[in-house]
Amino acid sequence: MSILILTHAEVEALLPMEACIDLMAEALGALARGEVVQPVRTLLRPPGAAGMMLTMPAYVAGQGAAPFYGLKAVLVHPGNVARGIDSHQGAVLLFDGETGEPLAVMNAAAVTAIRTAAVSGLATRLLAREEAGDLALMGTGVQARSHLAAMAAVRQLRRVRVASRDVRHAQKFAAENAALAPCPIEAVTSVEAAVRGADLIVTATNAHEPIVRREWVAAGAHVNAVGAYTPSMRELDGDLVAAARLFVDARAAALAEAGDILLPMGAGAFGPEHILAELGEVAIGRRPGRGSAEEITLFKSLGLPVEDAAAAEFVYRRAGGRGTRVEF
């Protein structure tokens, strides 16, 4: 028995953004149809450790396709940014659903960067106004870069503003990623300066307290909230979440992990019914998306095991002669 090993660069080459957006529509549609089994991810945060480990298993039995298992083990180390390396490290494993044989192991940072932004791209395609194209991007890390590519894939961008805690980081991001946008990228000095007037908003930060306020967000805007991934983290103030039509990747995950939802809900701003639908339900036409041109739509992203498993299976099928096979 042999197993295929795929590097960061190989995963990037095999998982283009446009294809991944369509793939995520299929994966989340399968989840909505009950073809996926996945628990809420497990988080291991040892006292005093520099980071944390998340484990995310899924089983996918798609219609007419061979079943498969996927498992991502990812280490989140925010301090890595200062070292010049990705804050997310780990591996995604793919297994044959009939025999249990391990098929592949691949770089988790590449899978995570692409599939996370692709899900936001799908949310934008389904929920944002067709004419939306004024993008406000909060954050300058790996996810900010991949989200810029995803937003450009689903909407015609006419303006891009990027904000960071340090404007020098925003300026560096604008210079290094100019080729990803069809218009100039403007580095601004504050989140407010980025958000006001924007009709596409992406938050991809490590913030623990709200950085985007309701009064800054224009009517008709669509928000992808990506960065906060624990019950104590939030990027949006409660008034914005309460005012928006709220969509999530999975209700169970959102009600267990999403501080952007849990904290205002705990303060009495709304109840769990404020979550209108899972994104997969919108993708297959089971639930409606945007209701009017004036309302604010919000997609709260956490990342799901099925997204990693589907991406890994797609990469494995397309690998051809790429990667390295080793006896196992």
C-alpha cells in the first residue's frame, strides 16, 4: 500500500479558487442533504502552550460517488506571524470510505487558506448584490490574500480598501497583492475608513473585541466574518449581527463556537432563531438568501470538516503525476 504526499505548492496548483468555490457549493449542499457525518471540531488548548490544536473529521457519502473520510489536524499559533510563517500548520488526511485505507496526506495550511476563502466566495455569490464591488478587507494575513482572490472571482471589484492595526502592514499588502485585484488596492488608516461605503466586507483578523460597528455599514452590504473562531472572539459588534440577515456554515458549530453570535445572544440581543439558514441550504435552494437590496447580509464562517475532506478528495483525484508516493 502506498500513500500520496502533497506539498503546499502542489495543493495550491491543484485547487484553484474558482474550482474550489464550486466544490464548496457541492460539499455544503451534500451537508444540507444529509450526506455528511461530522462532529463539531475538537479544540485542544494546553495551559501555557503557544498555540492550540483542532481536529476535524468528516465522512462524505455523496450521491453516486465513492464515500471517503477526511481528517484535518491543524495547529493554530498566532505568534508565527512574527516569525514570517503561517499561523496555521498541520495536515489533511484522506481515507478510502470502503476499505479505510489511507490515500493521501497534504499540507493543511494550503487547504485551509483556499477552502475558507472559497466558502466566503460562495456566500458572496449567493448573498451579495449582483452589482456589489466596493470591497473592505480587514486583515493582511494569509486569509486576507485568499479572500481577495475569492471576492475577485465572484464579483467585479471596482474598489478595494485594506485596513490593519499597523497601516504599514496594509501598505505592504496592497503592494504585494496588486495582481489579485482588477483595481488599485488602497491602504487606509482605520477600519472605519475601509468599511464606510463598502458593499462587500471581509473581516479576517485575530481580533477578540469588535472592530466593525453597525453604524459604519451601508444598507445593502454583504459581510463575510471569518477571523473569530472561538466563543470568546468577535470581530463585529452585536448591533451589526442583530441587524443583519444571518447565515452560517453549520448551526451546530455556530452555536458552539461563534463568539460573534454567542456573545450578543448571551446579552439578549437575539435568540438562536436569528440564524436564518446554513449556506448549504441556500446553495441547494432549500432556504432563501437575500430578501431585498437594502438589507445587510452576514455570513459567519467557522470552517467545517466537510470542506477540508472535499478539498482533499478533489486534490487527490486531480493529482495525476504530482506529489510523492511512499510505501505505508
